[in-house]
Amino acid sequence: LSALKGPLHGGAPGPVLDMLDGVGKPADAPAWLDNALARGERLMGFGHRIYRVRDPRADALKGAVRLLAASGAIEPQRLALAEAVEQAALYLLRQKKPDRPLETNVEFYTALLLEALGFPRDAFTCVFAAGRVGGWVAHAREQALGGRLIRPMSVYVGPRPQVAA
């Protein structure tokens, strides 16, 4: 639990919203993001240590956020801004960092989802942690019962997922 600190592990949705607020409107996204990259800033919601391709969870969340926007739970302008920022960021990241694949990650659309649910930005990491507590407890229990540290590993062998976005 103590590892969940800072913007890179569970804390990125707040800075994603800060970025969206800073951009302001879809037409301003390319210039705002270009300036941020020129200052050496990280674009939150893009790139992942594990996924070197688009994070499949981002597509699932993007679909959920679109449904919320259609139902009125998210302002359509907010979603339009996020989609413009995503499109501009992906373009700029490919241009400026061609040797490093940086795609949309789960945190980008999680930001809009948590905002729509009414969570304050400073609670986002706690929400991230709460969803993992059951798994952490299960791992601790397995380790206690077995008497040795478990490092879970898995290899997905099912059908290739289709992109939802």
C-alpha cells in the first residue's frame, strides 16, 4: 500500500484532469501539449511500464465514459476535450519520441470516470488502492499458508482482444 504514492502508480488521474483543465478547449490541445513537451513535462495518461502498445483497459474505459456522456453523467464537451487531447497527444508523442511507444493508458479515461462519479481528485489514489485490497489480502493469505513468497505470473493464451475504441 505504501508503494502507491505519486503520479505514476495510481495517482495519474488527478494530473490528467489538471491537464484537461489547462488545455481548456479542443482547439487548444495541440499547442498546449506541444508546449508541455517542449518544457520536458510528462503527459499523464500516456505510456505504461508493462504495455508497449495501447493499454487494453483504456479502450474499455473509453467505451464506459462514452456511455456516461450519452446518458448525461459526463458533459459532452468534457469528453470532446479529452478525445481531442488524446488524439493530439498521440500524434505529438509519435513525432517527438519515435523511439518510445507511448500510447493511451488506463489512467487517462479513469480520470473522467472518477470525476463523473464525484470523487475528489485527492481521493483518486485511495480509490485505486481500494479496488486492489481483496487481491492483496488473498496474496498475503496464500503466502502465510504456504510459507513462501509468491510472485504471481501468468501468460494469456486466449483469443486476441479487439480494440473497442
